[in-house]
Amino acid sequence: MNNEFCRADYLLRTYDNGTVGHVTSKSTITVEKSAISILGYTPTKTLKKYLTQEMMEDGFAQRFSFCVAEQDDRPIIGDYDFDQLAEQVAPYWQKIVKTPPHPVYTVSKEARGVFNHVVGQIVAKAREDDIDDSFSRRLAFNTYKYGLAYHIISGKTDSVIGPEDLAQGAKLVAFHLVNLGKILNLYAVGDKSGVKPSEIGSGRVKSPAVAMETVSPKSPNTDKLKKVVSVLEKQRAANASPMTMRKLQAAIRALHGEGGGELTRSLAKQAVEQNPTLAPFVVM
């Protein structure tokens, strides 16, 4: 059994909180209910070299959430003042550690509705770009992990994970899906068009990135989107019945006219994608 296989096996077992062990001629070391967190960074060329295409397809890589830091015009800082950063973070961290965690956290019915909407949305978008369901479904479940982290970091002291927590978690999941597309593009995984390696990343190959649709700040529909969000937020605050497209269009007078119905539907969809907690209050 080679070392690479052993390391991969350990990581897969710890992901499922399984038992891992190491046996030698003199001793046996066993860890039950194992858990591990890994934060690593490396150039994409190195990642592709050691994370094989087989690992990308057999489920191993699906246990990781990817973030691609692309080069931009910001200046490179040679030496960060970590002491200053630590001082800024310290009061927030102390507040977190002084709030004891609950042994069990539960998810509210409303939050489960948000999660189910997020899963359906993510899987559907992933299928559009030929990303396997196993990737999108496993990554979607990180919504719960991020939701719990947000719940604790934001200073909430109760043991109930609510819609806001999972909505924030969903935003990070969407971010990771976009970056997953960039990683898959290195291998051309999921592409069935006979793409040449030289074309990957050249702009001639469609990236399988699963982006949550947004409206550009310069878009003429930005103000209309804000109005749609405002209307749906009022529906949510009143715990009212879901609005139909016709009622939503009537509530947003600026959307009247030719093509108004389709535009209303598109903006409603974008509003829900930006804030999944609005999903139960509109019928699309």
C-alpha cells in the first residue's frame, strides 16, 4: 500500500468521523471519531500535479472546498503586521470563546426550507454546466457547516440555526462552486467536446463555473432589483403568503410595459439567489 493511498484513505475516513489507525510491529495507534481541518494553499500547477484527475472524479476532491486567488493589480505586501491584526481580532475572539457552545444545535423548519431551496438551485445550475451531482450535493451540505459557524461568530447564544444563518452559509457555498469550476477547468472534467489541453483557460472553452446570477452595479435594472427585494422582504416580515409574478409585477410599477413579466421573473429569481430566505415568499 503506497503512502499516497494511505493519506487519501485517512482523509476520507476522518471526513466521515470514522476510525483511523496506524499499526507497526511494536504498537497500534487508533483514533475513534476522528476529525481534521485542513487549510492549505498551493499554485494551481502544483495542485494539478499531485491531485490527479482520478482523485477529482472518485470523490476524494469532493471533500474539499476550493478558493482560487487570481492575480490582480493590488500591490504585494512583503511583511504583514500580524501583531496589529491580532489586536484587532482579539476582542471579537474573546467574545466567541466566552460563549460556551451548545452540545447540540437544531435547525428550524424555516431554515430547512432555505436549505432545500439552496440544494435544488445549486444542483440545477451544476447540471447546466455538466458538473456531476455528487460534487454539487456534497458541497451544498457545507451550507449547514457555514451556517453554524456564522451563528457562533455573529454572537448568537441560542441553539437554533435559523434562516439567516443558512442564507449566509449558502453564499459561501455559491462562492466555492464558482471556484470549483475553475479547478475542474484545469482537467477539462465534464467536457465532452474533445477540448484540447492548449485551449483550457484560453477563453475559447466555456468554464464550468456555477455562478449565482447577480446584477452588475452598472446595470439599469439594479434599482428594480432592489425594489423586488424590498417587496419580498416585506412579505417575509409579515409572514405573508407567497406572491405570484402578477402580484409582484403590480407591486413594482417600474416593471410595467413590454417584457415586464419576464423581467419581473428574472429579477425575482436573482433576489432569491442573493437571499434564499426570500424563496418561500414568491412563486416563480
